Amino acid sequence: MNRKCIVVGGGILFLALVVFAFAAEAQEKPSYTVPEYNAYQAAANEKSPQQRIKLLDDFVAKFPNSTLLPYIYRLYYNTYNELKNFPKVTEYADRELSFGDKLDPGTRLEALYIRALAFHGAFNEKAPDAKQQAARAREAALEGLKVLSQLTKPAGVTDEQFAQNKKGPEALFNYTAGFAALQLKDYKAAIDSFKAALAINPNDAVTYFRMGVAYLQMEPPQYMDGFWALARSVALKGPGEAQVRSYLRNQLLRYQQTGCDKLLDAEMNELLTLAAGSAERPVTYKIPSAADLESARKQAEAENFITVLKAGGERAKLLWLATCGLEFPEVAAKVIAVSADSPVVLKLFIGATPEETEAGTSANMEVKLEGQPEAKRLQSGDFVRFAATLAGYDQDPFMLHWEKGKVNPEDLHEEKGAPGKRPRRPVKKAGR
């Protein structure tokens, strides 16, 4: 997701006004010869950008020490920007900035601004000098913020207009500093800069995406803040929305490691809905982690988890998230009914104790078998052990739904209908 330009309130027009104002107020005029001046004017007035570059190259070759070089370099970077040759824009902006205090503040600000824009067009994180590029970009962006804060209001501009027009460069410099810090793995600095950019432009989806990435890459990761920032990016429907949505879902899956896709999608939809309505994450909002789910599973082992699910509430919600989609290797239950269809579906009952299971008369589980047509020989009142994947449940009336079931062959009737070897009572609770 590349960012080539962030402009709020006409940043480029504002810079042009500032440069003009400072140029008009300049006290010292550079000394130059008539040939130098004529060569500069010829380049400045040339309409073709390609031909203009050639004239500028000729000027530098003929007058390498000219006092007009700051004007020449400014023509260079603006022309290369017109040609979208961003590495060259960066090169000549830096040459301009090398004059330091000899430049008036307006010209310096313009060079820093256009350099920041060019950085996002030229940067390649796989380049051998990527870190050096990022470090220089952050340095220049922070310098841009400093110059901007010290800028005096040009004549003929109201205070309100001046403050409004400064927002474009300020947003760009903060975003650039944040992006560069992200490349340098300085995540705290990146987040601070992104927050400053969002304070100016609170609906910028790209900045939210970058900030979310920074939160998730911290040590330790700040998961909730990261998820919220990514969800804000999706909700704002910025460029690359589909990729950000996919990235967010993958990060949620890594964080939670749930086995149930539909529950993960439900959590993500809830997150996106909440984030769409607020830039700030509620302090009470939390998504259970993989450790939370594992803890819930262990707690459920000490009791029949059906009792917890029946009770409802937050604990049941957490337990269901922890168990949905899991494969249980052996569950013992009583047969209530057997379908004659293919695949076979068993209606079973399981209680909190073996005695309660044996006394059950109505089903609270439905198991869809995978294969095993011989399971049709099962009869009401039989006890079976099965392996299956927990797929869903209904709260009222309570019913657990299992898929990909497989009954222990030892618990099936013989071909002629005689009972085979099978437990007469459940031997294991439904658990992990």
C-alpha cells in the first residue's frame, strides 16, 4: 500500500504562496553573470520537461559554482516531479537542502515537502540502502515539521487560512516520519507520528493501516490497539481495503487460534461495526486470545461443558469460541433415534454424569456420520462412543451439532442384528 501524496487544505498551493512571499522579502540578491542569467531563464521558460532537464544539465556543466544553483536545483526537482522520476526528485531536493541556512524558510519548506512526497513514490523496502533511505526521510520530515512551526504568516493571509493551509504539509511530514520509523522498527515513534497525522486528518485509512501494523509489531504486541486501527482502516474504505481486511482476519486468527471460521468472522464483523462508529477503542472491549481459549477449555474439563453452554452468558460465549470446530476423539452417549437416511444422523443424549446419561429420554446432540451406513443398525437405548467435530449448538431447546462423526466399530450391531460389544453406559464426558 503505497502513499504518494497526502494533501490537506491545498498544501502545494500554500507552499507556492510561502515561497513567493519569502522570495519577495529577500534582502540579498545573488550575483551572477549575464550568460548565467540567460541560461537559467532559458531553462525556466522551456515547456518540455525533457528539454528542460537537458538545459539544466548544460547549466551545471558550464557554471558548476554559480550562485544560481539553488534556483537550478529547484527547477530540477520540480521538473523531475513532473516526470514522476521520484529518485531524482529526492536527489535534487537534497542538493537544494544542502545549502542550509542560505535558503529562505519558504524554499526550504518546499524542498522538504516535495522530498517527503517523492520518498513515498520512490521507496523500496527491499533496496540495499532501504534503512538509510528511511533514516534520511524521517530526518527530513522532522525538519519539515520544525520549519513549518517556525514559519511566519505571509501578508494578506488570515490567521485561520494560515492555520488551515499548514495542515497539509503537517499531515504529510507526520505520516512520512511515522512510515520511516516503521521501516526502522521504531514502532513507538511510528505510532506517535501516525497519531499526530490522524489528529489532522482523522479519516485517513492508510495511516490507520500503518499504525495498526506498528502496534502488532511491538514487543509485546499491542493487539487490541492494532486490531482497532486495522478495523478503522477497513471501515474507512481506503485503498487496498480488501487486502487490509484479509490481513486483519489473518492476524485475528493467529492471535486467537480458534477452530471455528464462522465465529471468527462474527467477531471480525462486530469489530468492524464498532470501529466504524468510533476512532477510540472502548477500554472494556476485548477479543479473547489463544491463551484465554485454552484456559476456558481446561476449566471445562472439570465439569460437563454442556452445563456451561446451557447457562449462557459470557462464560458460555467464551467456552463455545474455545470448543467450536474442535475434533473430539471419543464422546460417549445414549442413542435416542437413528435416521434411515444416508449419511446416517444419530440423535443422542449425554448428561452430566453416567447415571444421568443412562436415564436420558430426549436428544441433546445430533451427530452427522461420515460414511458408516452400518450405523443404521443402532437402536434406541444403545450406548455408543464416537469421534466428531463440534460444529454448532442451539440454545433453546438445547442441541449440540456434530459433523464428520465416526462411531467406534466395537459399538455397532452385527450384520444380523445381534448386539455387538459396546459399553452399556457412557465411559467419558464430552470434553477435550
